[in-house]
Amino acid sequence: MKRLWALILLLLLPIALGKTYLVPIEGEIDPALAVFVEQALARAEREGASGVAFLIDTPGGRVDAAIRISDRILQTPLPTLAVVQNAFSAGALVALSCRQIVMLPGSEIGAALPVVALPLQEPQAADQKVISALKGKFRAVAEARGRPVELAEAMVDPNLEVPGLSAKGEPLTLSADKAVELKVADLKAASLYEALQAAGFSPEVERLAPGPRVQVARFLTSSTVAGLLLALGLLLLLVELFTPGFGVAGALGLAFLALYFAGGWLAGLSGAFELLLFLLGVALLLAEAFLFPGFGIAGVLGVGSILASVYFTFGENALLVLSVAVIALGLGLVLVFRYLPRTRPAQALVLESAIQGHATEEAVEVGAVGTALTDLRPGGVARFGAKRVDVVANRGFIPKGTPVRVVEVRGITVVVEPLEE
């Protein structure tokens, strides 16, 4: 009879406890993942889950996204459990924010020193102010959950030596056994199911997964992809600017920029303000190119607006996104120079024929009158008597066949304006 009652209780226990909602924290921690966690917790609270378990296997990621996740976990009234496979860097903060932590075999937690990673460079430790701020967050979370504060701080600050565990100059990382021994974690379990049982969570699990919107946002807002989209969009629009009409290059450029902004919007990183800043920057650069020869206030403000838009969108990751964009844009321009030297886009960008004209000393003087042989956008070719000279319009767009007059000669650069009748 006792065995029968035990079996009945075992069968009814999941119903009595309700479901455990399982939320995976996998891959790089980013703002889109933070949106997913917020949605998952809201759903669990709304649907009356008995608790929320986070299966954590991450190398880390963005600090701001981790703090956002941490704050939301601390706020939920539901019991929370971190089941740790690997919780490095930002992942350690997420794990420490849960009420209970269970370590799986071979798992580790720690190594939360914030770093700055740029393309083609070794990652460097972040500024001391950033380290201090993150250390303070780890301390506050450890205090809130009753975990060893000094060990939490040592995960962030490499200057805090923990005898027998970490040498000075390296952040603290704990194995599963050490984490349990030092009460950073509560238990060690052989599997997720065993972890739920040991922590007192319902074994009836509903696993939540990021929807298509979150998955697309995570892909588009990764530093490399976002930088490439930005670079390709600007490069193709630049090529389109110096070709007649509006063609494939312009359409693709707009498509890449649309994807760039779509990722920020889906991840909740950007809105109308960031888009307007970017468009303002592009408009100022176009004004600099067509209305004001040279590079002056409009150009500086245009570049500044674009940089500000990227910063407000990506925050601490803005430098990495911009670095990828600059490298990709530079390589793209090199390809244009190398493989399209005879095309109008390349000629307009590098003024190759202007350099050749200077080499043969076919110069023209200020006041010379000729005719535009090509559209001047603002670069192009004009004829002055028997001479074909590459010129730059001093303002706006000058159509092919328009009479022009030389108003300025700066080295190899010949500046013209439309000849008024």
C-alpha cells in the first residue's frame, strides 16, 4: 500500500508543482537574447509556471545585455535556477543572478574580465572604470543572492588574487566541484533532469526557444554582420552615385542598409532617432560632395552623425562594428580600384584620367570654356578645345553637353561651373 501511495504522489507531483519553463542561454549574449529572456520570463509569470530554469552554455558577450538579463531575473517573483554547462564572462553574471545554481559535469563559471576586441587585434582588457563598474554589479548580485562577494569580484578584477585558486593578473574561474565547495554554486548534478529534481523544481518541463524574430535579430546585430552590412550599403551607394540613373548597385546598397537597421530595430537597439541621425549624415555627405567642393563642415558633421547613429545603436560594441565596417569598406574600395579601373564609378572615385592628364601636362587655365562630355556627379570629363580633361563640378549635378567654365585649378583638380547664358 505504501508503494502504491508513493507511486501516486510521484505521478501527481508535476501537476501539483506546475511546469518548469526551461530557457536556454546559448552562444553569445547580446541584446536580442536579452529580449528573448524578458519575453520568456513574462510568459512564465503570466502562465503560472512553478519556476524558470536557465540552461547556460555561453562564452560571454555584451555586458549591457547581461546586466539587462540579470536585472530581469532578480525582479521576477518566480523561483529561478541556473543549470551551468559553461558560464563565462557575462554568462557568470546571469548565473549568479538566479536563486539556485547547479553545476553539470565538466562545467566552469567565471572569467568575467571585460575586454575590448577589435578586428585583426588581440583582445585587450577594458578600461579600469569599466572593470570597476562591472565588479560593483557582480558584488551587488552576489550580496542579493547570499554568495561569496570576494569570489564574485575576483571573477571580474584580475588584480584580486585568491590564494590557491587564481594568481594575480588573471580573473577567477571555478570548476564545478570548486564552485559547490566555495558556495558559489549550490549543487552538482549529472544531468538537467537530476538538477531539476535536486533543486526542487518540477520535472515537467516546457522548453522555450527564441522565435524567428529573435534569431534574425541575433544574426543581423552580431558585430561582424552589422559591420559588413553597413560597409556594403555605403560602398554600393557610393558606386551608384557615380553611375547614370539608378540601378542594381543602388538597390542592393539600400537593401543592405535596410537589413542593418532592421536588425537594430528587431533587437530593440534602434528606432527613428538612430535612423534619422544616419540619414542626416548621408545627406550632409552628399551636400559636401555636390554643393561644397573639398571637405569642410558639412562633411565633418555628416561623418559625426553616422558615427553617432552607430554608437546609439550598438553602445559598447560600436567600436567593433565600426572597425569591421571600415576594414570592409576599405577592401571594397581596393577591389573597385583594382578590378574596375576603366569603369565610370572607378574613374570618378580615383580620378585616374585626371592624373593621366596631369602627367601629359594637358592643363587648362581658370576662365577656359568647354563642354561636359559626361555627366558631372560631381566628377566627369569635359572638352576644352582639343583637350579632354577630368573635372569636378563646384556644386550640384551638371548634365552631359552643358557648357562649363573653369573657376579653379588646384594641382591636378580642375573645378568647373555651368556657363550661364
